[in-house]
Amino acid sequence: MNRLIDRLKIVFLGIFAVLCVAVWTLHLVWIWPAKRCEAKGMWWDWRTRICALPVPLEIFTHRKTGETVIVPAPQPD
């Protein structure tokens, strides 16, 4: 019976150690970088772990905010 308790103690300590390493890895790789990125006002992509600057659509379209483009209707033949 005493050997069983000793083995269970070692197994539970091993599981506890693995879970502690997993939690620290999660925080080091995803949680803390995400918080640093969002504190700078940037966007965090958790899948690729990229901190990116959001780009306004006006840069690509060369239009001002609220400006509309009038597209002529196609003429019937």
C-alpha cells in the first residue's frame, strides 16, 4: 500500500509539473504578447501571433471618409 501511495504521489506531481509548464508557455507565447500589442493600439492575431497595425480603407481607395462614388448606370443598347 505504501508503494502505491508513493507512485501516485510521483504521478500527480508529474501531472502538476506538466500543467504548470503548459500554463507558463501559454502566457509567454500568446497572452502577454497579445496584451502588449493591444496596449499599443494594434491588432493581435492569435493564430499566427502577429501584431499588426490596422490600415484605414481610405488609404487603398484614395477617398475621404464619407465620400461616395457615383457610378453611371449602363445604357440600354
